[in-house]
Amino acid sequence: GTWNGMIGELLRGEADVALAPLTINSARQQVVDFTKPYMTLGIAIMMREPTKPSPGYFSFLDPLKNEIWMCCLLAYMSVSVVLFLVSRFSSNEWADSPSEDGEKENQFGIINCLWFSLG
């Protein structure tokens, strides 16, 4: 066949060297000599970055699944209830009330146990 462009000019003797980003294929290798490629460029696909929704009030919960958050809440509540029950049954947690009636008082109410577990 006949060649046109840079390869045609090389074959006709109109040019000594051609410098271009040509793809090396077997048909071209049969008629001209190629040097080793000194730089390989791949094809890049560009696309628009997807728009992210604006963060909501509860976006801090996104790193973990809902099941994990439920397990954390269940563990928090369980520790608080166990702390409350242990303080009720322990004789060391009961102290004399500041009032004059002689009753004993326990400072580990359920609200205090919830705060204690949270801390």
C-alpha cells in the first residue's frame, strides 16, 4: 500500500526523522524503525466529580452503621443499670442521710449512674 503523512515522507526520502506521538503497530514496524518509547502515556478518562450533599445535623453518625450505634447505646444503658443495681445491693454505698430521721441514703440513683457511665 501507499503511506501518507510522516511515514510516507520517511519512505519517499523527504524526511530523515519523524518525531510524533505515533502508536507502534505491526504494519508500521514493517516499513520503518521505531526507537524504544521513552515515555508512556495512558488514556485518561475524566468525569465530573459527584456533588456531595450538604452535611446534616446527624452527619457525625455516618462513619459507623446504625447497628454499631445501637450496640454502643445498649452497652451504655447496660453498664448504667448494672452500676445502679450493684450500688443498691452494696452496703458500702449507703450512707447516713443528712436529715435527722436516721435513714440511709444512696447517692447512686439511676440519673447519677447514667452520668457516671457517660463520663
